[in-house]
Amino acid sequence: MSKNVIFCYSGSGNCLDISRNVAKRLGDTDIVMMRSAPALTDVREAKKVGFVFPCYAGGMPAGVEDYVRQIQVSPSAYTFGIVSYAGYPGIGLSIINSIVPLDYWAGISHQCSCIWLFPHNMMMPPMDAAKAQLRSEKLASIIADDIYYVRRKDRAPRSNPINAFEASMMPKLSGKKAAKFKASDACTSCGQCVELCPRGNITLLGGKPSFGKNCIGCLSCLQYCPTQAISMGGVTEKRERYHNVNVSAKDLCQKIIHID
């Protein structure tokens, strides 16, 4: 196991990009993906342990809290958390801090992946994808320096009852929106969406994607579709797709990514 470990959930690729940028500064780092149950949970030998994830409806992607509870961290390890968000950071950092006390935490605003609700450039502050990426890389560099030099926060991340309520409604909303998934005739039956889905919610029937109800709203299938064949209701058919320019669908499907 590497000296440093970052547990990462990423749907649009933004969080994996942030994780890799931090890992490059730290060196000797394993990025363990949390799109499904993490391949590594006992990291008691790691000196620095981090968690990087997006804000979903004020909370975290479904399953991430359960995955974090499985992870064993040394009491002497330096711990950190980074949340990526479009409008506000939500309560995810507070939840993780209640499980694994965080020495350091930060947030980075980036493009919105939830295009069934907003266009992807609906972020705070508003900017296009190219500018948002440059800003993310700059902020990740600053945060990485803080982590490298073991800087600490003097307070815990705060919770918010409004965000907590919003997050509690996400599973029902995701299930409802999942019923609107469909694939157009532009589908080439490549099967990438099947590989990408963290919940095994997509199968190929007659060469076309069939969508179940166990959706968590990551929209990786939609955002990464090479022919833009997948949509989630009429509004997404008209909106520009978005995923991080530095992260491929293959990258998201890896279990552990090592950075020297």
C-alpha cells in the first residue's frame, strides 16, 4: 500500500481530476474509487488519508457514507476531505467528519453535472467549462500544498438542516427521474454505459440500454455516451453534455489508481 490514500467518488470526472492533482503533489498515493464498494478498506498503514467526492442534492452520492464506515484509518494518520460542488458544498464533509475526524477540509466549485436540473455552466461563480477547469486546477494546487505541509483547520465542517432535508429526498427523486432514461437510435450498442453504472442499473436488451430504478443520479452514462444517445427527459436532449476533459470513462471504471 502507498504512503498516502485518497478515497474518491466521481461521476463527471471532476473529483477524480481533483484527486489526481492532489496525489501528484503528495506522491506515492493510491486513489481508491468509491463508485462501488472500495477495493481497499484497511489503510491503517497510510500516513495521509483523504476523501474526495461531489455534493449531490446537499449530501453525498448514495453509498459513500456506508463505504466510509468500512474504512479503517490509523488514529495517527493525517486526514482530509474535499467536496466538489456547483452551488454549495452541502453536508458531506460534516458526515465524513463524524465518521473519520478530519484534520483538514476544503471545497472546489466546478461545472454542474446535474443537467436535468441546470445547464452544466450553472455554477458559482458562473463560468464556462474551460475557465472552471483552470480554476479547479489552481485551487487543487493550493489545497494540495496545504495537505502536503499538514496544515489543519481550527474548526469542524458545519452541517445544515436545509441541506440535510434536501439530501434525504435524493433517493426518491433519483428513482423518479430514472424512469425517464432512454436511448435514441444514435446508440451503437457499445455497452460503455453498462460498465460505467456504479449500481449495475443498466443492462443491454436487444443491443439497447435498459434502465432500472436503482439510479443514484451520477449521470455518468449520459455525460460520457460517445454518441449522446442517452437522455433523461426532454430537457437533457437539448442541453450540452459535460464531463471532465482530463478523465475518460475508462478512468472512472478503475478500482485503484496509483500516482508515484
